[in-house]
Amino acid sequence: MYSISHIQQVLRGVPRGAFDSIVQRLGADRYSKGFGSWQQLLAMVYVQLAAVGSLRELEAGLNAQRNQHYHLNIKGVRRSTLADANAKRDPAVFAELLKVLIAQGGRSVRSCRSELLYLIDATRVDVPVPREQRRGIASAHDKYGMKLHVLLNAGTAAVAAASLSAANVNDLSEGRKLCIEAGATYVFDKGYCDYNWWSRIDAAGARFVTRFKRDAALRVLCDKAIAPDAPQVRGDAIVVFARRTPRGGHRNSYSTALRRIEIARPGAPSLVLATNDLHSDAAQIAQLYKDRWQIELLFKWIKQHLRIRRFLGTSDNAIRIQVLTALIAYMLVLLIKQASGCKQTMWMLLSQLRQTLFQRPRSEESYWRKRKRRMQFIAAVQPLLL
């Protein structure tokens, strides 16, 4: 009896009908010549799961499992064919698939939780600089670098939104594009300081926790009592902005009250938090901002355990595809973890998959179960033969 391998279990998280619809709508396989988007997706996911470092390693490793190609619906992979596909094909196919996986991973969360905690941040992705540009190395990195912008669901560690931009794009520019969900809480650092955007979050019925800038002009309306069991809270006050035009030509549309909470940090300057939550405990607000560290850990995890530091191609297109497929691989592993109820960490689960990608656990279990029964039968009838 045939059973699927671990890599097939991972790829079952990809809704094939939705993926084929995306490919057809974007015309991605119009000039594929036998190497379609599905084979490209599988090859790039294999790069992430098997920690492949080069096209030669990919070609040798994937083609060594020819008995698996029929069940994976692929053919032999050539490094030149994959390199051409990554350099020329539109990465929008993988961006759309990532959105589908994000929606698939978020359904169960929305059904069981009334409030969501979202973390917003961006990280730089260092890309290889072309040889002819290496003389002006500072400007070259700004020109050829990228930024990965992520909205993270803190409760499930699932990516709720992601986008790629040039390295010189402001984090706030991508943050403004997010669809605000009523009843959710958004936590971000002071790089996203835009009072009008804060006003839009508040008007949508969502809560935010961030930091005031050092030169923010505020007027205190009243001070709130500090709980005796929160020694880290140095101040808690209801404030409003003192100026409606903080800088020339700009008007501040945030006219309602805010909350200013000062949190002491040992050996470091105090944090001055800003939130539109006027009722929760100050210690709880401080904990929400502390939870923002999860998204920093996500960036560290992806850069350490997936392949977005060493790229198989140097073109902008190839780099975008590799980063997007890294996020797709992350979401596929996370979906397996959620579906199986696995208590292991993501790194332990990925390590096990990495070593057993082409193993078929049910077939092996069935073989050893039959062998055990045969040995038990032999042990039972052996005394009768003597």
C-alpha cells in the first residue's frame, strides 16, 4: 500500500485548485515549455526545507529522488531551467499563493478568538551586489537591498500579511496599506509614528500600542493612579496633542485623548508608550509592547533556518521569488504544526522534516509491523518443530 512522504504532507497545505487558478489568471505558464509554476514552486520550497545552498545542490538532491517525481507531479529539474524561470517569471504567483495560505491559516484563529494581537515591523534583506557596482558599496547596498514588511499574529506565530519593497522605502509607507481589523490590537515601534494613521486605527475600532517620539508636544489632562504591584510603571496620564499642525504643511487629525505610560527599564532609558486604550492596566499595556519582540524573533528565525541570506540568483526577480517561497515554506510548516497538534517548536519540526523529506512513515511502519508479526509467529511455532 502506497503512502505519502513528508514533503507531500507539506505540499498538501497548498490548495492546488486555488494555485492553478492564480497561474491561469496571471498567465504564468504561457511560455513554460514543460517546466511549469508548480514545478518551480516545489523546487523552491525544497530549497527552503532541505537548506539547499546552490543550484547544483538542488539539481543533485531533487533528481536523486526520481521514484518520488511521479507522486509529486514533477519531472527532473535542471539548474539552468530553474535559473531562467526565477529570473524571468512574475513573482506575483507566489505573492498571491502566500495570501491564500495566510487566509487559510487565519480562519481557525478568527473563529476561536474575539480579539487578535498583531505585531508590525520590517527587516532588511541583504542581497548580493553586482560586481560592477561594488566600488560604491554604500550606495549599492541601498539600491540593491530589500525590506521585508510583516504583520504577525502573535497568538499563533502566523504571518497575517507580508510585502517586499526597496531598502529605502519607509516602514510607514507599507504600514499605511494594511487593512485595519476592528477589535484587534496593533503593536509597533516608533518607526510607524504617524498621528493621522493612528487616528485611522482608532476610528476603525482597533487598539494600538506604540511609542511617543521624544519631541512629541503633549498636554496632560489628568494623571491616573499607579497600581502598587507595578513598580516598573513610573507614570500614567491621559494626554492630548498640544498642536494641530506639528510640522509645516501637515495637519494632525488625531483630536481625541491618548494615554501616556512611562515604563522604567534597568540600565536603559525609560520607554514612553502611547495607546488609545484608556482603561486597561498600565502593566498590561507594557506587556503588550514587550510582546512585540516576537516579530524580531521571527525575523531571526527565518534568516537563520531558511534560505534568504544566500540566493540562487542575483536578479531582483529571483531574489523576490526566493524570499516569498521562504515565507510560503514557513506557513506550510506552521499549518502542519497546527493541524497535527504538535507540541514541538517550529525549529524541531523543521529539523525532523529536513532529515526525512522523502521518507514514507506509514509504509515503513507497516513494514515493521508485518515483520514483527512474522517474528512472533516464528517464535510461537519454533518449539513445535524441535
